[in-house]
Amino acid sequence: MTTPAFGEDTPVYVISVAAELSGLHPQTLRQYDRLGLVSPGRATGRGRRYSLRDIHMLREVQRLSQEEGINLAGIKRILELQREVHDLRDQVFHLHNELSAARSAVSRRMSGTSHGGELLPVRSTRVTIFRSTNPPEQ
């Protein structure tokens, strides 16, 4: 599939086109939407608009259902867990970068490079991480 001029998340395909591209019946797409397996965007008149990412997700839902024999409730849970893993990996990546930056700053302070070779005192800092049910938007 060639890369279109719009992003993979841009909702542009009406349900009939999305059904054809995914190899599914439009009623199946509606059912997947009702179940929350794939959530397409909505046009002004409330018509569904599917993105390329949605098309790929529809194909994956169909594959898990037909080839792996997983029921739709199981597929929904798998997709939720995949999203959670993705979000957690992003969070770990950002935390790793912040930790690296903090270590570099401490290292610079310890080596005295920030003030003409003069050693600066380093004070102890405690970091507390609270887990919220809704992580902040990035």
C-alpha cells in the first residue's frame, strides 16, 4: 500500500470503502464500532470515517477472530493491553530520557564544569511518582 499525502490516523474512508479495503462487510464494521474494537472518526453528519490505522486494525481483528479463534471480548482485551503496553513503553522512554538528563546535570555539577572548576554542592533530592488512573496527555 502506498503512503498517502495524509497521515495514517487521518479519518478519510467512508464505511463502504473501509469495508472493501479491509475485506469485511459494512455491518461487521458497525458491530466492531459498537463493541469498541475499532473507533472510527465521525464526519459532520455523524457518518463514520476510517483511517489507514483503522483499516489495519480491522484486518487484525479479523485475523485474530478467524485464524486464532479468539472471541470478540478476548480481542477487545488484547487490543486494550496492546495500547497499555504501547503507552507504558512511551512513558518509560520519556522517563529514561529525563533520568539521563538529570544524571548528566549531576555529573556536570560534580565535575565542576559549570562554574570555572569550582565544585558545587549537590543536595539530595527525593522523587515521588504517583500513579494516576488517567496519565497526563503528552
